[in-house]
Amino acid sequence: MAYRRYDKTSDWYIFWETSSAKSKEDERIAVWHKDHRAAAPNFSYREVLAMLEENNFGGVPGFSTRDSDVLRRAFQEFVADVDAEYSSRAS
């Protein structure tokens, strides 16, 4: 699932990576800035929760303060999607 794609108004491509994770804490989100895509940075569910709790996205390559809202929104959607996925698995 993509939360943000490169376009005229976005320097970010952010998506839930396919993985063989066994728990939601091991799910990963790719967070690629147009200038840092080669590094293919990605973060675990746990790391995303920590960034949201601390309101600190400085560990994301390419981050600048003007990107805070974009990253916060994408991370919140990722957390909600992961939670929903694992909740439905438990049912």
C-alpha cells in the first residue's frame, strides 16, 4: 500500500513493504525521498511508533521540518493499517 507517491507536489514515495513478518512489530514501511532513494530507507512498526511518540522524524533521510505533516500522516496511516491487518488475523 502506498501512502505517498512521487509527483509534482511530493518528493516522497512512502509504502508498506511486503514482508514475511510474523508480528506487527516487524512490519516495515519504506520512506524514500527523491534525493535519497538509493539508500532505500525503511523503518519497522516499532521505529515508526517511536518517531510518532517523540514527534521526531530527523532519522528519515531527506527530512526537513516542512515534511513533518506528510511523514506524520503517512506513519499514522501505516500504524492504523498494520493494526487493522493484525486485528483481522486474530478474528
